[in-house]
Amino acid sequence: MRYRLLSAVTLAAMASGSVAAQDPGAAAGAIIGSAPFKQASAVMQADQDRFVRELIALTEIPSPPFKEQRRAEAFLGMLRQSGLSDVEIDSEGNVIGLRKGTGAGLVVVNAHLDTVFPEGTDVRVKRQGTRLMAPGVGDDTRGLTLILALIRAMDAAKIRTVSDILFVGNVGEEGEGDLRGIKYLLTKGKYKGRVTQMIAIDGTESSVITRGGVGSKRYRVTFKGPGGHSYGAFGLVNPAFAMGDAIARFSRLQVPASPKTTFNVGAVRGGTSVNAIPSEVSMDVDMRSVSCGELKKIDAAFLALVRDAVDAENKTRSTREGSIAAEPKVIGERPCGETPSTAPIVRRAGAVVSAFGQTPAFESSSTDANIPMSLGIPAITIGRGGPGGRQHSPDEWTEIDPKLNLQGEQIALAIILGVAGMAQA
Amino acid sequence: MRYRLLSAVTLAAMASGSVAAQDPGAAAGAIIGSAPFKQASAVMQADQDRFVRELIALTEIPSPPFKEQRRAEAFLGMLRQSGLSDVEIDSEGNVIGLRKGTGAGLVVVNAHLDTVFPEGTDVRVKRQGTRLMAPGVGDDTRGLTLILALIRAMDAAKIRTVSDILFVGNVGEEGEGDLRGIKYLLTKGKYKGRVTQMIAIDGTESSVITRGGVGSKRYRVTFKGPGGHSYGAFGLVNPAFAMGDAIARFSRLQVPASPKTTFNVGAVRGGTSVNAIPSEVSMDVDMRSVSCGELKKIDAAFLALVRDAVDAENKTRSTREGSIAAEPKVIGERPCGETPSTAPIVRRAGAVVSAFGQTPAFESSSTDANIPMSLGIPAITIGRGGPGGRQHSPDEWTEIDPKLNLQGEQIALAIILGVAGMAQA
């Protein structure tokens, strides 16, 4: 079968990435106005009940960080039922399935399998009118369900894209998962080196396009010393004193409000008894910045102040039984990155949002898209297709009003088609 | 029955407390040289096997802090078998039994029931030659066993004292027990207000007489704040920063080497996630001093610096969602105190040690004797009757060589008789 371009000029340029000279608004209009897109929209509209059913089913399969396997297997089955062939689970645990295009390029479209909620969380879905409520129902289970609906609509409307699309339900987006799923996909998996663009589905508002990846660096710093009796061994170095000094120095760091840069001590622990000098204490530290340069600066400043605090304690008290040493262990690293506002993927996505009468907002966040951004692969994060709120809390909710849902689905589909290039039989 | 004084001049003076003008050395010599003391010594010598049997039996009954009941009941039974009548367990859990004297005064002779070891510790006694090894075998189970042996010897030798002696196996000496047993005994129990002197049996060396009570003050300070997302809510006050600042200030306090004064941060905890500003963190702090004045000074300085650190954090960052508050909760308070070197109880005990050819060492420590000292009741802590080591560790051991044990028992008995006054039928 041979595919002709929907609009020979526009779409060939879009797929080739040389669209800078083109009008993204016109391209978006062409996609949205096309017969296949209208047909896909009708399919999605008729598909609402199944969408809700699948959303509930997936939400009720717990998927804590590092324990995404059950949900991965369920999603694998649903992807196959939705018409995607060549679906598999890779070595990291990502569900991946390729939808072949007609030309060049490989666009990843992903949603993450994991939620922030630990094992034992009650994930049963409650329904109030057009709201579904459950931990994880929005973030990012709705993203997974949206992928299923989009594939069915594209197949039913016989939509082909120029670039291949790799649909991914990935592991490890939240917290200590540390973006491991997408890291693996782009730097180790079988598609390593072949991905040309990436669209992460992981936002609440369809009008928001995330093109800045807030980078983060996380440490668990362990301070060790000889320990001893609080009275009998008084005068020996105390790792809690070194850590307290480090925290005090850290708290005095000056960071710019813009580019937004933040730091946090999120947890402390250590010591066994009030009347013993601890032999070990530790703290968990989080630093983030919209700017790669600022993140590097605060990272270096933090490591230096930890060294200074340790040195000061070793100079202040006796090291005759041993000295204090600090071991900063990286427990999280989300590379920062940015897709330029002029990049075709950003301009096309913005044009689609505008074409639906909304004002696109370009923001920075920390999502799976950080990884491609840091690797120089143009990437954005877009909405899951419906409003929602209270993410990361047990009161999380997502709106499934059919009209709103359809518009969210349409925006996502149009962005994907704009980025991957729409071809037609 | 009427009792005549062993040495009318010496012992009447000793019991009445007006011994300052007397020669404690002569008094000690008179006791040790007396026929009843020699008879008691012979009884103790013959009693070695039972002493060891009882020491092993009591050691193998676990007695963690706040869980002394099983051992208390066993000790109650043994006290009765050893000849003490009117034995009971008071409302705090102390085993108490009165041995009537012929005259005035009430001397408490105590050892503590509790060990530092938690439930589940293997407390089976191992024997290597003349060493017994087990957690708690010395501290203070040997003190309990010594009390049993002393009562049997006094009874067999028909020794009567001038003052009543209240033998006590008390709860709550170790750690968070916070001296609750003796606190209750002296300030709430049925003998409240009647105790005139106290001898705590809780030391390793028979030559060491503890006459200084190292006071301690312990806090768990909880720092609370509004919490929030490490990135989204950055700029809000962080209780970990306030606590770190407090620790840093604390670590810079200057304390005298003499009178020895110490401070410690023994444990820290709090926070739930690296990417959340904690809503609560806490630390456990221990301060001690040989000097009541210095303990008060460091206590006040500590509370002030906690306030300063909280104020500084509330001024440095935003309190729009709430401010930081610190709650210092007293988790331990051992009052300091001292029995003067000129007090009869100290001079008599020292003279007994000298009479056995050893050089008495007068020290400060933190024991049950802190309580009477703080109340102005003359008190000392003496040895358990045998060398030992590694107290508070699983490798604890105590020496039961019969000759060494007998001498330890003799020193303890002579000190008790010197303090309570020895009368004879």
C-alpha cells in the first residue's frame, strides 16, 4: 500500500523537521479539518464508555514505584486488544509497541505506569457525577487510557503517520523511580539512538505544553563517626553536629527566584539512644532548577558545604577514636533540559491548542520529557485529556465529562499527528 | 530482747550521725574485727555456690526497662527465702522489705532490677572459669544477688543494726526508666520522708565510692511546620532547617571541663519524602553535669538557642502557610547532687575500703543515688562485690572468683553496718 500525503507541502515539511518556514497554525488547521481526523473524533466520541471502563480497571491495579509489573501486564493486554501489534515488555519493565509510519523518524508517545502511592493504598475508584476519584486516577493512569483510545481511533479512521510512533507505558516516573523507564528506553533499550521526538502525556490541562525540564539532584548524605557514650566519651566528634552544621549552611544558600531554583532537606534519621553519640546519621536532600547552570551551581555548593561542615567538626572535637566522614550518595538525578520555543514540536503543539480556541501556556516541570530534553531530543509533555486535581494525594480526581474528554482527546491526537506527520492512504 | 552496742562509744556515735569527731577508721576496724562480722564472713564464704546459682537464675530472667515484673516477682520470692519478712512490691514495681533495727534511722540499701537490654536479648549465662558472661549479669543483677547473700549472712550471724534497713530491688534505673523506682520510693511511697541515708549497690569496683550524682536533662525537641512540596512550595519555612540551625548552635556551646559538663544530640528523625518539606522533625538531646549550677546553665542555654533557631527560620522564609514551632519535651531528668566528702556516710565507707587495704576513690556518676542526693539525703553508690566489664554490651561479664567475691561482700557488709550502725544482742 502506498500512502499519499494529506497536504503534500505542509506534512512533508512537518515530518522532515524543516517546518520553521511553514505556518504551524495552517498545518494544525489542515489536520483538524481533515476527514480522517473527523472520523477519528467520531470514533473517540462513541468510545467514551470503554475509555471510562479501562480507566477504572487500570486505576484499580496498584502500581507503586518499582512494583509496576501487574499494571504493565494488564496494559500490555489492553494495547493488544486496542489493535497494536508487536507489543512487548522491555528489560526495564516498560510496555512498548510500535505503530509503523510511512517515512522517516520515530516519535515516542508515552504515559507512565507508576503512581506515587505505596502498596496497600485503597485504589478503588469512586464516581461522583462526571468525576472519578481514586489515587492515581489522573496521574498518570488517564494518560495510559488515552493512549489506548487514540490507537483505536487512529486504526478505525485508517490514519497513518509519516514517522513511526512508539507507544510506551513506562515505569519509574515518580520519585525514586527517577525516570528509569525513559532513561532505559532512550539510552539502553532496542530503540536507543533512533528516537527523533518524544511526547509525554502527563499533564492536567490540555492547554499547557511543558517544554522546560526542571532538573533535580537528590542525595542521601550519611555522616559517620566513631560514636561513644554521651558522657564518658564526651569530646569526641559527633556526626549529628556535622550534619546539623551542614543543614544550617545549606539553609543559608542564596538561589535565584528566576530561573527558579530550590533546595530541601526532606528527611533526617540516625542515632540509637539519647545517651550515645551517634555512629551514623543521614539526611535526604533535593535540589531543583529550571536552569541546568543553576542546578550545577547549587549541587557544587552543597557538596562543598558538606565537606566544610565535616572539616569543622573534625577540627572542633577530638578525632582520637576516629573522625567524621560524609558520604553523599546520589539517590535521584533528573537532568534538566529545554526544548527551544522555536522547535517544531513546540510550535506545532501550541498551534493545535490555539486551533481549539485555547491559549497555549508553555511551562517547565519535571517529567519523563526531562530525559530526551537532556539528550537533545525535541520533547514536550502534554495533557492527559481532562481536568483534574489533588494529584499525589488520596483525594485525587479526574473529570470525565464526555464533551471535555473528547476535546482533550482531540487535542492530544492532533498534536501527535502534527509531530509525527499525518499520511493518508 | 535488748541489744547492746558492739562498741558503745563508736557505734552510738555512728548511728546518731555525730561521728564527725570520731575516727571512722577505728569504727571500721571495730566492725571488721567483731565476732559477728567474722561469723557473717564465714557464712558468706560457705554460701558462694548459692550466690552463683541465684545470680545465674536472676540474670536469665529478662528485665528490660518498664518490663521488670517477672524478675521482681522472682526477687521477691528469693528475698523471702533468704529470711526477709514483710516483703512486698510497691505501686511503682519496686520490691521492698524492711529489716528492723534497734534504734533510729532508716537506711535504704538497693540494687536495680532493670537492665539496658531490650526484649528478645539472649540472656543465657555462659561460664568461663570464674567468669560469668551475660547481658546484665553484673549491672545490676549481681547487686540484687549480693543483697540476698548479705541478708542471709546477717541473719545467720544474728547481726542487728541500729537503723532500720529497707532492702530494695528497684525498677527504672537505666535510660528512659529515669530513676523512676527510687523517685517513687523517696517522694511518694510509704517510706517517703523517713529515709535518712541510702546506699545504692551499683558499681564495679569495691574501692570506688560514688558521692557525686551527675545530673542530666534530656529532651525530645519536635520542630513542626506547615510542610509542602519541595519545589512547588519552596520558600516556606522548613523545620529541618530550624533543627539543623539549633544543632549547629548547640554544637558551639562552651562547657567547662571541670566540673565536667557534657551535651549530645543522640538521635534525629523526621520527614517522609525527599521531595517534601517535612511537617515534623525531632531530635533527642542529653545534657549532663557534675555541677547542678552548670547543668542549669546549659539547660537554659539550650532552650534559648532552640527558640533563636526557630525565630531565625521564621524570619528567613515565608510563614504564609504557618510558622515553625519547637516543642521541647523532657524525656529524662536526673537531678544532680552531691554528698559532701565530710558526710559520715562517705567517711565511713572510705574507712572500710581502706581497712581492706584498698585506696578509696570518690567519684561522680549517674545512679539511683542521684535522687537522695538531690533531696539532701546522704547517699553513696558502692560496688557489687566483684570486678567486671563491658556493662551495657552483650559481652558483659562479672568475676566470681570465691576469694574476690568474699572480699567484695565483706566490704559491702562493713559499709552497710558502718552506716546503719551495728548493734548486738
